[in-house]
Amino acid sequence: MDVLPHEKQIVEYEKTIQQFKEQNQKNPLFSLDELRKLEKKLDYLKEKVYASLSPWERVQICRHPNRPRSSDYIQNICEEFVELFGDRAFSDDNAVIGGLGKIDGRKFMIIGQEKGNDTESRLHRNFGMLHPEGFRKALRLAQLAEKFNLPVIFLLDTPGAYPGLTAEERGQGWAIAYNLRELSRLSTPIIILVIGEGCSGGALGMGIGDTIGMLEHAYYSVISPEGCASILWKDATKNADAAATLKMHAEDLVEFSVIDHVIREPVGGAHHDLEQMYQNVKTFILEQWDLFKTYPPEVLLERRYQKFRKIGKFDTVTNETSSEGGSPQS
């Protein structure tokens, strides 16, 4: 079992209680009331620890190896799923998994960024880092959905687009920019869900839609905490400071109008109760589809345009204010 630093005390307490229960079966030493009191103390400890998580601790939850990936959500919320492959230009990118799926009898095009769950699958999926063909594949499937009047679901979970020379040679930046333009014009509902890491252009290249939901402990940022720390402080070990400074978690991004909805996770993170997490995600998707299916295409496109035009908050200081001692900013 992979135990995060902030969970060590909880795990030790759980082990102790389990040992007491096993010992009681052979030679009763504790009454049921005493065991219940210990379990109540455990519940209080969990509540205390998980209510005071730092931004960096939440990043660690987001990166937990047992956290469900796009393939897990697809497998557990769809009754049927037919995977589609290739970008029709270069090759199939294994960092993107996409295809036609049914959720509660309703048809969707589901496209997710996939990291993998073990060493072999992570290498196969390139750790969720897309090449240009991955962005082209995602766009091709989204345009196919538009052709057949199907809503699109994007599941975002990537540390960023692949930064290697081969990706740059094949037009990485152009592929991301092209997706931004084309997805903004897609005349079918697009539901975005950040399920893990939503980093940089790798996430944004599949992140244009009508509504953006985000799991409670996911993060959505222009850069990873380590990358930010190495740029601002020339010290990648200041990742905890960077995580706090970036304001990249759901409650901050709702305030800045970057995302629209926060999907709650089970206590301690999604990996602690997979069934509950799958149900929460399924409920979110179906609720959003019920809302956006009523919008005519022209209203949908205008609303999507205005949504991204209004993202973020800023203050403007006039020249008069500046001359009184303030400094212009925007």
C-alpha cells in the first residue's frame, strides 16, 4: 500500500485497531464499547488531518499511484465502450484513449488522457504526455462526434504535453493551438473534467468546452509546482511554496472563473473509495448533459466563446491613482 506522508499516523492507528480486533477473537481483552471509542478517535483523526491539507499534500493525493485514471472511469461508468484509434496523419498516440461510450443508455464520445497504472502501462502511455498526433486524434474524435450529434466528454490528466524534440519537430505548439480554435467552434456540447493533473498546454489542448468540472484534489495550472519553483526560486525543492502560490486547486479556480464545478472526492482522496468516485463523476456528466442538450448550436457556441473571454480576474489602476503613489497593474 502506498502511504502518503500525512497519512502515516492514520494508517498506524488503523493497524492498531485491526490488531486489537484480531486479538479479541482469540483472547478478548477489549470490550465492544472500547473498540468503538477507538474507531471514533480514528474518525476524528481522519477529519482533522484531511481538513487541514496543504496545497502540496493535495498535489500528492492527485498523483497517488492508485488514483483512478481515464481508463478506470471509462470502464466503470460506461455500459458499452468502443475504442477508436489514430489521427489519420501520423500514428496512434497511446497517451490518449477515446471512443464511443454509453452511460445510462445515453451516447457520448469519451476522450481521456491516460497515464497508466504500472511501470509497463506508464511507459506505453508515455506517462500521459501527448505528442502532436495525440491532440489530432482527440480533435478527430471530437469532430466525429459533432458529425453524429453526440456530446463530447474530455477527461484531463497530464503532467503536460511531451516536450521532446520529436514532438517539436512534428508541430507540438501548432497542434495545441489548432485544437483551441477548432474545439471552440465545435457545435456539440463539450463537457470537460479534470480528474488528476491538468498541466499547461497539454491539458488546455483538450480543455475547451461548455463546462469544466474538477475533482476536489485535482489541480489545473499553467505549470507544475516543481517547474514553477525551478523558475521563480531556481530551486525545485520549493515545490510546496509553489503549490501554495499557484492557486491551482478547485476552490481557487472557481473563484477565478477558470472552472465551473467542484466534484467532491471521498475522504482522503478518490483512491479511498473508487465506487463513490465513479458515481460522483457519472452524476456530474449526466447532469451537465441534461442541461446543455437543450441549447441550440448558435447559443452553445456564443456561450462557450463568452465563457473563455471572461476567465480570470484583474484590477486596473488609473494614471490618477498611480500618480498618488500606486503602481499601474492589470
